[in-house]
Amino acid sequence: MPRAVRECSIAFVTAVVVAAAFWAATPATGQAARPARLADGKPNLNGIWQALNTANYDVLSHNAKAAMALRPGPVVPVPAAAVIAFGAIGAVPGGIGVVEGDEIPYLPEAAKKQKANQEDWVNLDPEIKCYLPGVPRANYLPHPFQILHSDKAIFFSYEFAGAVRNIYLKDPGEAPIDSWMGQSVGKWEGDTLVVTVTGMNDQTWFDRAGNHHSEQMKVVERYTPQGPDHLWYEATIEDPATFSRPWKIRMPLYRHINPNARLNQFKCVEFVEELMYGKFRKQPVQ
């Protein structure tokens, strides 16, 4: 076996073993895990939170590679022409999976679509075009988000694209229209904030690897504090049009403790105007 192939195989096996250990681990409980609380006794989730992982590249375990978009090379695949100038910046870091069992249970046709999405990632990924990220992807993009809440209201604000979510504490009924971020209804189960998200359109992805869903998707999120500044995030995904069964992701989220922490603006729509509409100029930029 060639050395490069052998090293790649070892790296992949290592990632799978680490992912299995991650899912076998039990979130901490007890005295050390007690979070700060509001006056009503509920955990205080106010603050700026961020995931520290590579799930936005691929929610499954994955090795490092030269780019998300590849093309055949003389020996091994090389970066696609559209991204080759990014060099190491456009490369993909390896990472352990955040999916339980490290498998997404696609139906056959949905699996084919995922493969097509991945192969044409540079043209199809909604993140590239600054479309709203949807749920759960919004929570593990490489950008922080802020939770603001009291005993009467809960609100999520995301740095990427200025996305927001109002978490209804009283179910208003079926969402009137499908949208990028859907409709979120929350409740407390002990110290866990449980949020059910429905009414999402079929345009968002789970990651840059082309993992996708239909407009029938329902996501049930669980935010469980494990101490004053970190919590376990779990999301169970159901979509009978895309998956053969429900499946789950899990990851820790960390609160920014910098006293000057704040949510900055990354309203990226204006940054992609040339990409989206530059071709319509009378004299397009070469």
C-alpha cells in the first residue's frame, strides 16, 4: 500500500475512533455543572456563544484535503480552478463527526443529490451566496451568535448575514410560510431549553459537503448547560422525504468570556454582489 494512502487510512480510522468516543461520553452533571441562573430559577443562557469544530465543512468525520471543490489531477485530485488561488486558506481541515453513529441515513435519491451538491459545491452552497443559514447550521458556522432571554422572551441573533430567530414560548400554530430560518417554538424541560423548528424551506444545507434536506424537515434542539460558560447542543433531525429515520447531531457550545465580547456585523449580502450580479454589468469586470 502506498505510504500516502496508508497515512490517509490511519487518519480516517483515528477520526472515527475519536468520534465514537465523543458520542460515548456523557455530559457532565452534578455540582460542577450547575449554571448561573436568572431570578426565576431558569439557567442564564444570555451571552455570546460559539462552536469550536469543523462541522461547517462536513458534519461527518472527514480527513483534511486540498479544497472543497476538486478536479482530476495528474496523480491525485487538485483544487478546482475557481478556488486554486486560495491555497492553504481554501483547504479543508480534518475533523471528527458531530453526527451520532457518523452516518446520515439518506434515502437513495437523496444520497445522489448530496453527491451532486458536493461535486458542484462552489456553485451551489448557499453559504457562498450569503443566504440565511437555517437550523441547525446557524449554530456551528465559524461565527458567534447571541442568546438574549428573560422569563418572558427568548431571542437568538447570529453574526452571519444578520440572521435572527424569535423563540415563541406559546405555540402559534403552523408556520404561515416556509422560510430560511423557520419557526421556532421553545419550552423548558428542567434546565434544558428545548426548541422545535418547523416551516423551513429546502434551500439550506447542513454543511459545505452538500448535506441537505427537504421542506418537510423538523429539527428539535436541546440546549443543556454544563456549567456557567458551556453547554451541550443536540439537534434531532426528522425529514421523511430525505432520510430513512431521524438522526442526531451533538456538540459543545462555549460562551465568550472576554469582557469586551460583542456580536459584530457580518451582513455579507453586499460582499457577494459581484459574484451574484457582476455578469450583468455593461462591461463585466474580468
